[in-house]
Amino acid sequence: MTLHRAALAFSLFTAITLPSYALAADEPPVVTLLLKSIEQQTKVKPTYNNVETGSDGSITISGLAANVPVEGADTGGTKISLDSLKLQNVADKGEGLWQIGEAHYANLKLDFSGLEGVAFSANVPEMTQQDWFLKDPGSNPTPMQVYRRAMNIAKKTSSSQITVMAAGQTFTSDGFTMTWDGDPNTGSGKSSFKLANVVVPESAITAVDATGQLKALGYTSLAFDLGADYTTKLDNDKLDFDFDAYYAGRDIGTLKVGATASDIRTSLIAEMQKKDPNNQPDYAKLMPDIQKVQVGRLVFRFEDASLTSKLLPLAAKMQGMDVQTLIANSGAMVQLGLAELKNPDFTQKTVAAVTAFLKDPKSITVTAKPAAPVAVKQLMEIDQTNPGAVIDMLGLSVTAND
């Protein structure tokens, strides 16, 4: 399963904001728009059993389904199905914008089968969306308008428990929530996402941890949350975004990753949107636009919640030394590894940060904060004989326990 297909399957699974062409002459316009979005992303026309309009104006789509084949393979694929999707308080806001006051999903399922016997299934019994906005890009849309049509823009989305079956194991999550606030026409705005209490059972841990090292560390099962906060800005020419994502493992720690990027051009988005077998992205055309992308911030941070203090004694024992000797040796190894960067100040501060973290594990943070946004082209033109220059250009730093 390619990264593109995996991401596509997940987006279809978490919110069918996708879809294709009218299957009936009396199909409501909002349903047609919904279906066109799915076809735009999957290149597969979805089907449904019927559409009913209630006396209160609500619209119910029954038996919605799409079968997405594995790219480049003759067999396998992803089947997405939904028993019903009920749209309430549907309003035409003008200029191609539709607002759905409430959307109720019943029994959303995903079944994937791939190469070499890889398979899994997932189920969400219930999901709701409030103030969901769909945008029709019109008959001659720009790449940014096409991009907007595929976006899942709703003030609030929430699900019931999620169950995933894979390799004979059952994984669960308490569900996910998403919020958004911004401009429904462009899609610009602030969003947050959380997938709560994902549980990996003891049987699954045992299956992949034949040596029992996780059990030795006290992890007979795993539970974690995933989440992100992000801001997106779209206009006619470019896309800017700023995000902070996290993985929080219970009794393990929290891993945080953040970044800011700007000047992602419309032409780059248009080229990346090419998915037909005979119309693939041209990387010679992509490169000039990729080089124009500006990087303003990068953050990688780990906040310890007992993992490091559990790992250090085990690592020291494996190397036949005590923990203090291991810490001292780790600092020396970091210094040796960074020597080739030819940036003594950065090396000294990094060694100090790593040593401080290992002695008293609370947090360690790697941050790139340039004085002004740096274009990808500038990074590509760095003198290879002076690799330390990129550290100064990006304002790279490593800190501990802050």
C-alpha cells in the first residue's frame, strides 16, 4: 500500500467529505457535490442504494460505497462503505457554498487487502459533523479551488469508538474529535484533531516482541493519544501552513513535531493533483516550485514520562557498564558524531543538552528557528564542504529540560 493510498484511505475513513457524478436525475445538488469530491480523490465513482428527502428537508444517503484499487496492482484494494449518511439543515449559501447543519454517519467501514497478504479492517459505528461546509469549484476551477473541494471543513466532528482488526489482533480507540474555525469559502482557518486512547493489547505486543524487551520494561500493553493543532491559509496563488502534532504514550512520554511552511504555489499543487495513469506529476516541473517553498520553523521535542529511566539501566547492562558510565560515553559519542559539522559551538551545546537530559530525563528539544524563512533552494545550495553553515542558517539548537 503506497503512502498516497494509505493517506487517502484514512481520509476516506475518518470523514467521507469526498465523492462523484449524479447517479439519478433528481439527486440533490449537495449530494452531487459530495460524490464529485470522492471521485476527484479516488478516481473511482462511488455508488449508493438510494437517496431520500424527508419532510423536514433532511437528506439520507443509504448504502454509500467506493472500491479503491491498489495502485499498480491487479488485485487488492480498499473498500469503504457506509450504511447511511443523514444530512440535516442543508442550506445553499450562494456562490457554490453549501452548509450542512448536522451530518450523521452510521456504521462506517473500511476493508483493505494488499500485496503479500497484508489486510486490515476498521469500523466506526457512529460519527457526527456540525456545520459542515462543502464548496463547488465551478466549471473551470483553479487548482486551489479543486483543493478546497476535497477539504473536510466542519466546525466539529466526533466519532464513537473505533475498532481495527489486523493480523488477528484487535486495536481500539475511544474515538476522534476535530474542530475548525475559519473562512468556509477558502478553507483557511485553525483546526485541532485528537485520536483518543488508542490501545494496543498484550497479545499484539507479544506477537511483535519475541525477545520480551517491552515486557521487561513494564509495557505489557500500550495506550496512547494522537493529536495536532494546525493553521492553514489558502489564497489564489499559494498555501501556507503551521502545525504542531503529538504522540502521547501512557507511561512512555510525549513526542511533539511542529513545522511552518509558506509559499507552496498553486502550480505545485496542480502538478501534485495529477493521478491518472497517463497524466502523472512531472518532477522536472515540480522542482522549481519545491525550491520556492519557505521553511520558517521546525521543532522536534520529547517529553519523558519514565521511558528513558527504564531504558538506561537495560542499555547499560547490555554494554556491561553502569548507568553513569553509559551517560558519559553517550556524551562523547555525540561529540564525535557532530565533529564533522565543523560547528564547535553547536556541538558543545548539544553534548551538554544530551548529557543533562540523560542525567535527569524531563525533556529534550531540537529547534530550527531561522531569523527569516529559508527557501528550500537556499538549503540545496549550501556549500557541501561547510555543512555547519546550515546550522547557522536554520538557527538550529538543542536544549534539555526546559
